[in-house]
Amino acid sequence: MIAVIYARKSAEQGVAIDAKSVTRQVEGARAYAASKGWTVSDEFVFTDDGVSGAEFEKRPGLQSLMAVLKPRAPFNIVIVSEQKSIGRAMFETGYVIKRLDEAGVEVWGYLENRCITPRDPMEKMVFTMQRSSDEDHRNKTSLRMHEKHTQLARMGYVTGGRCYGYRNVDVTSGTDQHGRGRLLERAQDRAEQAPLNGWRARRDSNPLPLGSKPSALSK
């Protein structure tokens, strides 16, 4: 039997838990394939690192995997760690599994050592309930993150992305003591800050009378 590996880790998950990293998932899938006597080629290892389980179209690894299904899939098995590696959206995840099944490919999860492709109505119901639970967990995680970011923003902290006047600079390679794979530090972007510095100088040298309105920044 020829097998492929698919591994995904969401950006919302902390890499401190090593089992959730795509590297660890690939290692686990390779060991599982060996125990089953399945063959895995390096060209058939697909990964998506730091991609939400709610995203399907903009997931390069998954899209590359699905593209290999036509005109005929050159493999019989897709190995994942568990069902939520495919996705955390109930209907979309089920549709991916259905497309694989129609192409003659089964999905196996190595953590529970079972086939995730349903074969009877009872299995379809069980896996549908599991996908619903995965989606609910993702939604609740999103709400908690939004609440935390709102709190940080109100305290004056930047909650992500790039701030005007600064550049994000990598300050670590590998992982830090907390298992995080990448840390950024904000460095001043002098080209962007020059207009702001000029405005601040004019503002400080010409304080506004009490009750007056400030002019536009461009002035």
C-alpha cells in the first residue's frame, strides 16, 4: 500500500506542545506507516504550518494533496494525526474526506489507530459529531483570543501585525525556552518615522490654545 502524509498545525496552537508540531506529526505518521507495512515517499509529504483549520482554499499543503488525486490518485492512504488535522469546520472537513474516498483513498489517524473514512451510517454519525465538536472548539478559541486581544489593545499593547513606523525583525532562530519557533522584535523604520518626527516637532513648538482643534497631520 502506498501512503501519503498530511500534517497541519494552526497558528492558534502553541508549539510548546511538541506533539502538535508538523515535524512531530510527520515523524509519528512515518512510524505508523512502517508499523502497517505501508510505503511513504518523500514527495508525498504535505504540510501546512501555522494555518487555521477553518481555512481550506488558502492551504498550500492540502491543495497540493488534493491536486494529486486527478486523473488517478497514485496512493491508497492518507495518514494524519487525527481528524482535526484535516480541518476544524464540520462540513468542509467532511467534504475533503468524501473527495478522497471517491478517489479511492482512505484517511487514517495514527493517534487513535483507526480509519477516519466512514463505512456505515453509524460511523458517519460518529465522525460528524466529532467534526462538530472540533468546529465548536475552534469557535470558542477564537472568542477567547478576541477577548484577550481586546484587553491588550485597551492597555496600549500591539496585538499583532506591523505598526506604522516600525519593522518586524526576527530575533531568534530555532526555538526559545518556551518552545516557540519564532520571535519578533520591533525596530524603528526611520523612513516612515521621519514625517511623524517632523509633525511632533511642529506640534511641540506650537502648542494649541485650550479648546482649539488640531489640524490634519499632513499640515
